[in-house]
Amino acid sequence: MNQVAIELKKVSKRFGEVVANNEVDLKVYKNEILSLLGENGSGKTTLMNMISGIYFPDSGEIEIDGKPVVIKSPRDAHNYKIGMIHQHFKLVDVFSAADNILLGEKMSEYSISQKAKETLSTLPEDKIIKSVEKDGKTSKTVDFKVLGEIALTYLKVAALPFIKLGKLIKFDILAKNRAKDLQEVADKYGFEIDLKKKIYDLSVSEKQTVEIIKVLYRGAEILILDEPTAVLTPQEIEKLFAVLRRMRDDGKAIIIITHKLNEVMAISDKVAVLRKGEHIATVDTANTNEKELTEMMVGKKVELNIDRTEPVNMVDRLVVKDLSIINHDRVKVLDNVNFVARSGEILGIAGIAGSGQRELLESIAGLVKFNSGDIIYNDPAKNDEPVDLKSKTPVQIRELGVRLSFVPEDRLGMGLVANMDIVDNMMLRSYKKGHGVFLDRKSPSKLADEIVHDLEVVTPNTHTAVRKLSGGNVQKVLVGREIASAPTVLMAAYPVRGLDINSSYTIYNLLNDQKEKGVAVIFVGEDLDVLIDLCDRILVLCAGKVTGIVDARSITKEEIGLLMTKTEVSEKEGE
Amino acid sequence: MFASILTSAIRFSTIFTLGSTGETLTEKSGNLNLGIPGIMCAGAIGGIIGENVYIQSLSSISQMTAFGAIVTPLIFSMIFSGFLGAFYCLLTVTLKCNQNVTGLAITTFGAGLLSLLGNRIDKTGFAQASLYFTDGMDFASKLGGFGQVVFSHGFMVYFAIIVAIIVAVIIKRTRTGLSLQAVGENPATADAAGLSVTNYKYAATVIGSMIAGFGGVFYIFDYLGGSIEYTIEAYGWLAIAIVIFSVWKPNLGIFSSLIFGFLYILPYYTQVNFAQMELIKMVPYAVTILVLIVTSIMNRKESQPPAALGLTYFREER
């Protein structure tokens, strides 16, 4: 049996009225990867934040290696060799990767009193004054050798504070070749990364690598990864898993938070399931299956299949021709993009984060000026008469029925105002509809109630600031509002990012409903399994270029993965 | 003619060097301390009170020593400006108040304190005490024009330059500096790395305030020779502009301060009419705006302000 690395006993945490964790018991063993599974708002991240010292538990005990500990701050967590890799990386953008790894490193202990004791124990035992017999007479003389030794010993003790100061200063000064030394460590572990690069020049998976090296460099024995695969390509995920397995075999305890059941099955030895802040069960991965886990997670049976209907009455709704965008940094973010979005079908867009998905959707919504190309919208209200969107303002485009529900990385950046309540956020789309100068508050209020009810948004009431809701609930509010406006084109970017299975399926069903209503749905997603199951066609973007528009019914995940990294592959082949 | 302008520009720039170095140190920790003009005023009044206390303690002015006349006002100034810096931190870091509002309040308070107490304090012996501040190095006159420009100043001019260089080296080359920058760039990251965000903010702000406070002492005892003027607040605002101008680098701050100092005193050495003089006085501010435009067009990550500048950090925020 493996040793217990960390054990939680009846740990609870509440935020105001919301109970995030209620008497959770959890055991993590060394040489083991534990998956922490649960829906949104089930308290996974809160629980892990308590281990890593971000939050302090309201009640309960934490034991490490069998001894009860108090983790008050991230610094304490360090001392107990706990390292957490957060969902949003904790890296300083303007520092090099090496500096980020070094940040917060402590000098090795140098105790003056202990050193003094050691030095004093070497004091000579001979007496300073010794008797010398000479010519039969005994005379007393001072033994200068012993005196010198004693004096030297005390001098050494007196010098200790200065030695410590000197060591402190020496440690404080950053070595010029610090990146090189760290690089050797990284190479030894088999990480492919240039540590001299600045963080803002790194890709998402490279940033994650930096985080992992950082945690390893600090000597962490307990590793926590919060949704590490959310932003990685299938190939990158495989690499990460290989690293995690190597660390597990190295004797480390690893906790990984993820929503993706196939990953849970692939990587973990045990699975702990949380539901609504409570620990439901911990099971061996080998003795369970995806269905059983899902049931434990949501507490009721869920149909895991997405019903994909055959598209009907397809009309070319949106035609994008030769679209190119050059951004402020003079980088071509979109390069000759051509595609057609048809009514009654879902067009998926796949690609590594930052491949131009955002710019593509924003240019259709009129938020970004494009340098060349055309976007033609065939207006169903006027018998599919083509309209050029280039000359329209965002408001005009909205009125045509083109709706963008963009879920940016921080969820609240675009679309919702964090400090406003749900009703006010609904009004962001309808504030022009009031009577004269006065606002119409009734219909948004009704809409808010509907969304809270239909999409099962967990909130005390509709007058709660959006900022206080959990991530998944925020997204439900955002997508719900956009769908409520009965669009003809619905663009949803990462609408299920960070959502649990139950809420994700609510969103997929919403999108499917829209498709059946004859809406042209454009879905930017990151989970390839979902893209393949949900969409009718998938457009793959890679570094601003369309590397393929494929039929979702007949493509595999690996093929899409290759298309997503096409240019990189061809470049490597060219070398 | 040019040499004499340069000499006084170097001398005058000291107040900017001290002010901007202090403010840079503070801003590197993510505290946008708009209280720096007030803190410089507080440093000045601290110096005045300190000198007054020292002179009162002597039985006659002739007993004055260089050590006492210099050290007492400097210590008092450190207490005054350090206290205001700590107060700023108490409000913005511990109590999480808005940084801008707090800073402006402290500026108003500091400037008010200077005009309230400045004239009421007995300044007998100040002129003599200030001689200790203004004394240049003996060999300056032997080196001709060059010596005059570079070595004829009081010790605080060199002190300011050395402090700016030390601060620059600490920020760029030490772990302490790296941690400080991490606190200013991304406090959550620094926190997760086990650094105490609160301690770094307090230390940087208090030390930065003390450095800036020395600017006030310099102005009163060196530049004005022991008399008093209420323009320190204006120099404080310029010091904040210099922080931006020198893209948060204290070593560049020395030269930026020199340029600002030069432009500031230039009108007094030129035979121009009132309108032209006012126009020349505007140049430093116009240059600051220009630098802001240029740095934002260049969009280099390194020449941007600390990313978390002006934001309060609360660990459990969700």
C-alpha cells in the first residue's frame, strides 16, 4: 500500500450564503494520480485552493504525511511541498520563463546559533596557562598557541552574522547565466522549452510547461493541476500525460481536476467525485466507467449523446470571401478565409486558441475592421437578398439578426458587466427599447427569470451581481441572453469552456434547438469530441488560415488535430 | 553661459531624481502613489522641524556641527515622509481603499501641512545650517569649468544619483527586485510563489516615500539655502511625470530629471518675454505626453507600467 501524502478531514468552506465545500474527506496517496471530478460549482477548485493556501478552510483538518498542518498562505503550502498549477497560469508576463521559475525561491537555511555551537565545540581543551618544568623549577607560562586558537574560534563566531549577510547578498544577486542552469534541469526532465524566452512569447502549452517546471524546481511532492487540458491540442495533452505519469512513478502525489471523462479514464488511478460541495465517493479508475462516474457526478441519469439531426432547408446564410485581417502588431491574424455558413446547420470551428477564431467572429459581428475580403449576409426577411456587412455598423448587423455570444477567456471580459446584476445585464441588449428616456425594466426582468429557470442558473435571485456567480452560471446567462433574441446567425465562442457536463449539454441542446429553428449556428469549440458529435461541418483554423472544412460525420479527432497544427508540421518537415 | 545653466540644471534636477526614484520604487510594487507631491512636502516640513529642534537644542548657534545640522533634519524628514507612506499603505493595502483617491488626499494633506507649519517655525540659523548642505568638494575649483559643473554641488546631488543607481541595480539585478516587480506585475502570482505581497508593498512604499521626502529637504536646505517656498508640490507632480518619461527605470530617471531640470530653469536664463517663458515651461509636460504616445505606439511589453499598477490585491477575490 502506498503512503498517504495528504488527507483532508471534514473540510468546509463557505462564501457568504453559498456553501462551496461541506465536510469533505479526501485521501491522496503517493505514486498515484487522483482525478477530482465534479460539475461546475461543485467546489473542486475551492477545495484545491484550500490545500494550496489561497483560501483558508472554515472548519476541518488537513494532514500531511500523517501530521495535522495549518496552511494559511501559499507560502505555507510551499513549505509542505504542495505545488498547484492554476487554471489561469500564475506567471509574470514580462519576465523570462527562467525568472518565473526562480521567483520566490528561498535561500537554504543558515542558522547562526547552530553554526556558533558547532564552532564552539571545536574549542581546544588545553588550558591557556600551562606549567613548564625547567631546571627542576616549575614556572607558569601562557601557551600562545592555545590562546590563539581560542581567540580565532571566538572571532569565527563573531563573524557568523557577517557571513550570513554575505550569503544573503550573494543569494540575492541574480546570476547572469541563471537561465542556462535552469535549462539543464529542464532538459534533464525532457521538457522542450527555451527558458530565456519571455512569457508573453510562449504558447499556452509552453506556459503550462513553465508552471510544471516551476513546481518541480521547488521540490513539490504533491501536485495539483486545475483543468490542465482545457487549452491544449490532443497531441499536447498526450505529452502532458506522459510527463504526469513520469512524475507519478517518481513518487509524487498528483491531483488533476478535469471535466473530460475520457481523460479521467486515461490518466488517473483513482477518481474522487464531488457534487454540490460534498464528497460522493472515491473509486479506482479501473473498476468504473464513464457512465457510472457521470451518474455519481450529477446525481441523476444523463443522456450523454447529442442528438444530431440532419440539417434541413439549408440556405447559404453567411458567405465569407477572402477575408484577411492584419492586426496592430502587423501580424496577419486571418489569411484569405473562405467559408459559407448555412441556415439549419452547425458549423464548428476548431483550432488552437489564438488561431484567429476571435478575430473571425468579431469581424462578422462588425467589431473588427477587416483589411480585405467580403462578408455577405443573405437576409431572410427580404427573400434572401444579399447584404454586404462591410458597410454596416455593429448595431445594424445585430438588427439583421447576426448575434455573437462570445465567451472570452475571462468570461466577463466581453458580453457581461461583472458588477451589474442579471437583469441589468439583460438590459445591455434592450436598453434602447424603453419609452422615451425611461428604461423598460419589466421585459428584461422577465427574461432573466426565464433564463434562470430554464437553464438552471444557480443564483440567490436575479438581482445578484454576475461577478458573484460561478463560471458556468455566468456562461449560461450570457448564452441564454443571446439565444433569447431570436437570431438568424448565432455565433458562440467557447460557450462551454469550464462548464460541467450537465450545463454543457444544456448549452448543446440550446444550440441544436436553434439549428432546428433554421438558425445558422457557428460554434467555436475546444473539445474535439464535442465538435465531432455536435457539428455538421467543421472548419479548422491554423494560424489564421483555413486548413480544412470537413464533414463532422466522417472525420476523426486525430485528423482534426493534425489539421490544427498543419503549418507547424509542414515547417518541421521542411527543415 | 551654458556651463552655468548646466550647473544649476544638475543641481535643480536633484529634487526630480529623488522624487522620481522614490515614486518608481513605489510604483514597481503596484502602488500608484499620487501622494508623492504631498510626501515630498512632508519630507520638507520634517526637515525644517528637525533643523529647528537641533538648533533649539544648542546653547548657541556657533556650536553647530555639520553632522548634527545634516543628520537631524534628514532623520525627521524620514519619519515624516515614511509615516505618510505607511499611512498610504494602511489605507490602500490593508484597508483596500482606492489608490488614486488616497494618493490625492495625501498630496492635499502634505501640501497643507507645509503651508500650515512652514512659516510658523523659527528659522534662525537655517542659513548657516544650509551651508553644510551646499558645500561642494574642495577640488572642484581646481578642475576649472568641468569641475564647476560636475563637482561643485552639495552632497545631496551625488546622494540622489547614487540612490537612483542603487535602486535601479536592485530592481534589475537582484531577487528582491525580481520579487518586487512580480508583486507589481501580478500580485496573485507573487502570492502563489510564497512572497508576501503586503510586506513588499509596505516596504517599497515606505522606502520610496523616504527617498522622495529627501527631495523636499534638498529643496529647502540646499536649493533655497534654508528659506521656504511652496512650489514643492508642483515638482512632485513633475517627478511622477518623470517616472513615466523614464519608463519606470531609475537609471534613466537621472537623465530624465536632468532634462526636466534643464527645461525648467532654462527660461530664467533666457532673455524672453513672459509668454515665451510660459511656453518654454510647458515643454517638459509636452514631452511627457509625447513619450506616452511613443511608448504606447511601440507597444513593447517592457516599457509598459507594471501591469497591476493602481489595483488593490485581495487574495480571496473571486
